[in-house]
Amino acid sequence: MKPWPADRGIAVGGSVRFGLQTDFTENCLPKALARFKQAYPEIQVEVSADRQTVLLERLDKGQLDLALFFGAGRRGDAQRLTALPMA
């Protein structure tokens, strides 16, 4: 696993507004938020879980700083993080 900037002694602070689809909230979110908070205790994270269309609308209005959702290929400003296996 790659080290986070805080692991290298880089201090950061502020806040981030993060949106994600509800599909990610049960399995991924608690562990990721705990790790992030440990690495960056000075950053306030505001999390919103909703449908993709709502997240994209809020992102476009500047109400979110970033969003995690399925199907990032539909937007030119999106970055693909991974491919998830379907079952």
C-alpha cells in the first residue's frame, strides 16, 4: 500500500466535501474514513451519500469537492479508479 502524505510528515488541514453512491457506504466508507482521519486529523470531511444523478448535479454546482460513483467514463473530468468485478 502506498504511503499517504501524512505518513511522510506533510501536515495538511481544511475541509473536503465528498459524495458517493450509497452502494459504497456499507463496505468501503467506514474503513476508509477511519484511515483518512488517522492520517489527516486536521481535515474535516463532510460525506453525502446519494444517487449518481444527485451527486453529479451537486458536483457541477460546486457543492461537492469530489464524488465517487460508477460509470466515470461518461464525464470528461472523471478519473477511473478501478474496475469492479460483477457477479
